[in-house]
Amino acid sequence: MMNRLKSVRCASVVATLLLAGAANAQAQISRVESKNAIGFNVGYFAVKGEDSRVDDDVLLADLSSLAFDIDDFNGATFGGEYVLGIGRYFEAGFGVNYYQRTVSSVYAEFVDSDGTEIAQDLKLRIIPFSATVRFLPIGRGGVEPYVGGGIGVFNWRYSEVGEFVDFDDGSIFRDRYIADGTSVGPVVLGGIRFPVADAWSVGGELRYQKAEGKDLLDSGLLGDKIDLGGWSANFTFHIRF
């Protein structure tokens, strides 16, 4: 009788371990097969530097009279995306991000009659909508490095608000100059994701965008283009389903 009880207990333990292993394996399989995901990102966007911006860029034109740095426009970005799995090694991403930065400037060589600075606020906003295809060289499941590219549609707005100098008569006046539009350009990206639970992953991504806004002279600005290109480094978080 004792031997039978021991056998039953051993069989019960073995069965429990087998069930637990099967459940864990099934969870791993489910995670790998969960191809679609919703993602969120937060990071830092760095605009193209002074030496690589497009010709007739409005910021380059402003540097001839205003005191600020191009790097002052570097700032935070955040957004989200929907990821659609295409087989084991490919996926498509559809996302939107948001970036806005206000830079304070003054005239470099002129002051008001009372000695105060002649100041303006320069503001750039970019909302990129992107559609990308990504290649996962070691497939989905576990650690997931990837590279990809696609197309971006960039809704942008640039404004200069404050005091300005009329160089014809030397007078100082307040005004605002605003230009906006939508531009299209390429997007290139690469990153890596790490699983932290059955349906969650975290990671990092580098993304490059190239586009330019045009016809700013029609709004009274000094340059006819605004370079929208630059790099973004993002922390990413995805939920699979």
C-alpha cells in the first residue's frame, strides 16, 4: 500500500511538472506568434546641423542677424504606432510622432534705444506620419533586432513672433510671421527590442528623416525653405496581441 501511495505521489508530481512545462511552452509559442502590437515611444530629436541644412533654409538666413544656435532646436519627441506582423521576419509599422520647440533669440548687433534687447521667439513644430517596413534578421521571438525604412508625411509649422528691425528706416516694430504645410520624405530606422513579459517588450530605436518645407518667403520670412530633417533616438515600449 505504501509503495502504491508513493507511486501515485510521484506520478502526480511528474504530471504537474509536465503540465507546467507545457503551459510555459505554450506561453512562449503564443508570444512568438503574437505578430501584431501597439507601441509607444519617447525620445530626443536632433535637427540637421548648420553645415548640412538645405540651401535657402530660413534658420540659416536668420543667423545673419539673430543670435541663436541651430542646436537650440533639438528637443523631446513622443508618439505611438501600430505594428503588423508579416511572416516571421518582416513587419509593417504605421505611426505618428510629435515634436515642438521654441527658441528665444535677439538681434546680434542691434538693441533698442533704451539699451534693451530686441527679442523674438522662433517656434518649429513637426508631426510626422510614417509607414515603414522592417526586417528582423533573426526572426520574431526573444531579442529582436531590426532595420527598415519607408515614407514619412510631415505636417509642419514654423513661426517668428516678437520685435523686428526695419533696416530701411531703423524703426522697431512687433509682428509675427507664420508658415505651415505638409511635406513628404524618406525615413530610415534601426533598433532592438527585449522581451520583459509574455506580451511586453522594451527597446531602443534610431530613426532618420529627410524632408523640407517650402514657400516660406510668401509668409514674409527671410528664407524660402525649412529643413525638417534630423535624427531621433527613442525608447520604445510595445504590447503584443
